[in-house]
Amino acid sequence: MRSLKISEVMWNHIEPIRCGTPVTRVVKSLLDNHVTGLPVVDDQRHVLGFVSEQDCIHSLLVSNYHHEGDPIVDDVMFRQPLTVSPAMSVVDLAQNLGAGKPKVYPVVDHGKLVGIVTRTAILAELAKSGFSVGNARYAGAEE
């Protein structure tokens, strides 16, 4: 398990959010992809920020209350997201997960987004490796 890398469990099929995208389109992308957040990138796929469901909820509540129209992702995204490398160990990332930590991490290689990894993907891999170890043996159990 220690040698399993983020590149082996990341999703690379999800299109990131581009600057200038209306929040309603961001919400559609989050719902369509069943994720709680997505990276925001420029045209060269450099990660500029991260937008979560919570960011969108708050933004839409405020804009609807004030009848301000559709806000854009640039106004609501978090501008200093935590990123991980595709070469990082799954175990190392799992040990750093905890309360207040992101549920989705942008995976960046040579400064460019190459995918995302979710807590769910990490959990699935940890569960898989646990089940493949076998049943516990007790002293005195018959062979």
C-alpha cells in the first residue's frame, strides 16, 4: 500500500472550471461529476483557485437575495488551494486528511493540473488494501 501513488487513484476525466464561469454552471458541473469541489484553472491549466459546494451555496443565496444576477467563480473561489503531486503516496495523503482539510485535492504536475483526488478515492483504496490482507489469526487456531 505504501507504494500506491496518487496518480493511480486520481480522476483525470473531469474538466476543471475556468475563470469567468458563472456559478450556476459551476454548480451543474459539481452535480454532474458528483464531487464537492473543483479546481479553477487558466488557459494553461495552472491552478488559480478552488471552488466548493459551500462557496456556491453562499454565493447563490446572497445573489438571489439581492437580485444581483449570476455571480462568477472568480468572485467566490478560494485562491490558495492545497494541491498534491501525482507521485505522492496515497498513505502519506491519508495521514494528512482530517477535520478542516479539503475533501478534494487538485493534482498538479510541473505546475499544471493533471487531475483531482478525493477523500472517497483514498478511502476506497484503504478499504481495498485492508480486505486483501486476509483474516486475523489467533494463537491456538487450527491450521
